[in-house]
Amino acid sequence: MRSHFLRRARRAIADPALQSALDRNAENRQNAWQQAFALLSNGEAMRMQAHRVREHTIENLDSFLAQFSNQLLQNGWRVHRAADAEAACRIVMQIASAHDAEVVTKSKSMLSEEIGLNHALERSGVRIVETDLGEFIVQLRGEPPSHIITPAVHLRRQEVAATFHEKLGMPYSTDVEAMTALARRTLRQEFLQSAVGITGVNFGVAESGTLCLVTNEGNGRMVTTVPPVHIALMGLERLVPTLDDLALMLPLLTRAATGQVISTYVSLIQGPRHADDPDGPDERHLILIDNRRSSLIGSEMAEALLCIRCGACLNACPVFRELGGHVYRSVYPGPIGSVLSPALFGVDAHGHLSKASTLCGACREACPVGIDLPTLLLRGRKSYVESVRQPSFMRLAMKLYAWLMLMPRRYRLAQRLARPLMRLLPLREGWLRCLPPPFSAWTRSRHMPPFAARPFRQRYQAAAMPAGHPGEAPEAAQPTPEPDPIQMMREKDPPARFEQELTAVDGEIVRCSAEEAPALVAERMRQMGITKMLAWGDQEPLMVAALQALKLAGVDCVQPDLPRGSNDERRQAIATLEDAQAGLTGAIAGIADTGTMVLADGAGRPSLASLLPPIHVALLPVDRIHAGMQAWLAAGGRDQIANSSNVALVTGPSRTADIEMTLTIGVHGPGKVIVFLVE
């Protein structure tokens, strides 16, 4: 297996197109990570706290799973347990068969890749459609994803264009917006035909039985809203104890994954459609999957279960940045994959991956929950050499190395002897590229620096100076940065902070009074040529006045109310909403530090109004804006979540960067968001 890995690695390094794609991803992701975490004044403290929360969760997993399962059942979920991949796939197929599903749509889920769900459904005659843009691209190409966050990171736009031309009949074009628009149109029809939607789960909240899904494109919301049945796949370790813990994890996850303050959509799903909900699934199923996870609890590799699947360690790893994900031949590549894959899929097949690391520590520094990945990789190497017989030359070399390292005198003698012997070997550009056996195995895949004429220890001792030496310059005092008065004002003014954050992610703000808002909304729609809108129909005075003003302006405001069940009537009802040019909603709350609107399902509040049309217009009273998510939870957000089947946190228009890291606004959700901040 190791030799196959090395052959694939050499091919990857020699592929200029792949290297160009990987370089672009690494540079953009690392810059975004640094900028996002620089905005957190207490980022390190948050990471340490997140580590403690995840560690406490895993140590008490049975208790939290019992609490979580009980809450799910009370919320109306149908809960299933799957010991392994085969059992999980069987449960999904049984649910699909019970609803005569011919087409299933799926949001991005690495767990579904882990259990081989796509192949299992296809073998049973069910067509499964990936709806994340990157996953859709690699599915068309018959490839596995090469990154857990950006599945098509290995492809350039030219290759995507060729795929769309061949598979979808699109005239060859490398215009990323045009390709994204075609994917939107193609997948929109799949959403409408789908009887079952499948998602993963980013976090499950034990105290409330809430499932949290984090997405940017809007496909996650489509999959959990349009089909009458929703199936969620969740690894049993993906729990947090409380909603406050979730509020801690979310900004770390999104910053580490994509460099965003918060993702465009965070869905807090409480249960199936309530009796008075105008849309949403009639059934929600959760499949809790073990698949050898429980075997890690209490082991020396248990820390791997703390992972929140952000992909930051992949972006930071110098090995992954040169090779990409396909070289690993595992669902989970990169540092975390090199730890998880042997544990989940076997040491014989994947144990060698622990050696695909320089142990530089970049992965540990990037991890938002502080997993000590270098130590786990070393433990993985130990397990590998104990479980899989190593070549005789490797065993001999390691015994010799251990013998030398056990005594400082031997080590220093070896250093002195090695330097003159090195002169007998040819150098190329300052490196030893070919050592004699048994050391030739080392230089087969890496270069070795020549031994120094003077070892570091000697040079360090010679250079060391006593403290207070006259030649030492005192450390310069760092100037205290001047406070930004505008920023300080915004911190004390939640509406101003909300406006700042929303406009930073391409949202638009209109400030107005309650008296002005209805007329301003109607006038703006007239200017934009809007003649049909999907709208909330709740009885809040502000919404009632806005609907009246729009009616007077000649705008047809439709309030969606989908039939229940997996039938043609439901599909036809959704199809009649497709020509709406905009959607109008209220908002039960705003979150200032991310520019987020909180939308809750309920009577007269369809999710489709903020999801189907290309433009989303929202009315948000300024007195509902809270400083942060925890402030909202403390001010009544917990009850709002508990009393709704689904709460959506919406931050700006939908977006993707799945094609060559090129940001494109407007995917499955609206491409324009206008918020009327109402005094």
C-alpha cells in the first residue's frame, strides 16, 4: 500500500494542472483562516474552551447520546441506530423504498461517503443526486471528493467546463458564473422531483434535540424543506451538550473551514413539520452511525473524535498541499484522515498514511478545537509498525538509529564520523539525493541535507551569552494601538454592527421607520420590476401593512402552503412557485456580530419565501437585534428554537467558491438579500 501511495504522490507532484489548483486553494484558504481568526480577540481562549467541551462530550458520550435521543423522540424525530456502514445504508434504503423514492437529493455529507451510500442506493435502483456544487461536479466525473470542504479543489475551471459540456450539453465556457447558473437550473428540477432529502449533521445538541446544518449554497435548506422526507446521517460523536456550546463552536467551525465569520445558512432543525407549518418535511429521520467510532473511546486515539470536520488541517498541511486528497485513497485525507482512516477502515489498508506527514505541527495550530494531531500521527505510526510487518532494511535502520540515540556519546561520535563520509557522496543543489543501502529508502522519496561541519549543539554553546550581556538590545515596547472610535460606536450600537457585517457579505440595508417601510418596500419592488413574490402571511402589523402596499402596487404576493405527503400535488404546488421573482419575510431576531437574520417556521411563515426566489427581502425591527448568538439565546432564542420545527440563521446571499476558489454569489438560495431595518 505504501508503494502505491508513493507512486500516486509522484504523479500528483508531476501534474502541473493539479499543482496550480492546489496552490490556489492553499493560498486562499490560509489567508482567509488568518484574517478570520485575527478578528477574534479571544480566539485562543475559545479554542481551548471548545477542546474542553468536545473532550467532556466524548468522555460522557453514552449519557449525552441518551439525552439527545430522548429529546429527538419528543420532538417528533424517528431515530435509528446503525452499528456499521452496511446497517446505515440498509436503513436509508428501507425509508426510500417505503416512500417509493426514485430520486433522492443529497446535501454534502462526508459520512455518506464513508458508508458508501451512493453506491448502495444506485445498486437498489434509486438515483441519488449530489446538490452541493463541488460534489455535483465530481459526481458527474465519477470521482470521489478530494477535500472534505471543497470537493472539486483538484480541478481547474477548464476541466469543469469540459465536464459540463460533455455531461450537461453546455456550450464550452470557462465562465464560472455561467457554470454555476447551469448547475442551479439543473439541480432545481431534481429538488422538485425528489421524494427524499439526505443531509449530514454538523452538530447535534443534546439538551434540546436540535440538529445543526451549516451551508453556504442553500442546497442544505432545499434538501431539508422541499422533499416530504428528510434523512439526517450523524456520526455518534458529533454532539455538543448545550445550545451555548453550539454558539461557541459555530464561529470556530466557519472561520476554520472557509474563513467566514459565519456561513450563509445555519439551520437549527427541531423536528418535522408542525400542524400549522405551510411547508417542510412531514417526516424526519436521524440515523446515528457508529462504524467503529466507539472503539476509539478510551483509547490513545480518542482525541481524534474531537474533530468537527472543518478541513483546516488539510489546508495547513504541507503534504496535502502538494498531493491533494485523491493520493490518500481514503474518504478522509490530510492529517485528520491519516489518523481516522486506520481506525475506521483498518490499519492494513491505511496505516501507512500516518507517515504522510512532516510532523511540523501546522495541523495542530490550525485546528479550531486544538487536537494534537502530530502526537496522534506518531501513535498511528507506532500502531502501524506493530501491526504490519516492515521491510527488513527498515527494521535494521531503526534498530541502528535507536542504538545511536540511546547514548549521547555514541550520537556525537556518529556525527563526527558522518561528516567526512558524506564527502564521498555527490551533492546536487546542496542536497544528498541518493544514499547507499539501507538508507537509500530514505532518499527514494525525499532529499537529505548534508551533515553540518559543526553540529548545532556546538554552535549554540559558542553563541550563548549570559543574561544581561552588554550587547543585548532591550526588547522594544509594542505601541498600544489607538482605538477606532467608529468601531467602538458600532460595538455599542447593535443595528450599526448588524449593518456593517451584512454589507460585508454583499447584503443590502435600507434604514427606515415603521411608517415608511411598507411604501419603501413596494416602491423598491416596482423599481426592480417585481410582479410576483412569495411572502409570509403572519399577522404582525408591519407585515400586514407591507402586503397591502405591495398589493396596491400590483405585486402578486403568494403565500406557499404545500400539500402533505409524497404526491404529485406537492410537486405541482412547488412548480407554481418557481416563477416568483422575490420573497418577503419578517425576522424574529437579528444577530449583530455576524449580520444574521433569524427566521423561524410557523403559521404563515413558509421557508420557501426566503429560499426559492432569486431575491430575498426581509423586514427586521431594530429592537430585535442582539449583540451575538448567546445574547439572542439568553433573550428568548431557546424558546423560539424549541417552539419551531426549523429555525434558519441567514447571513447574506447564497454563495460558493467550489470552482477554482472563485467566489460566486447566488447558487440555490437567493443571490440578493435586502434587509429593511425598521426603527
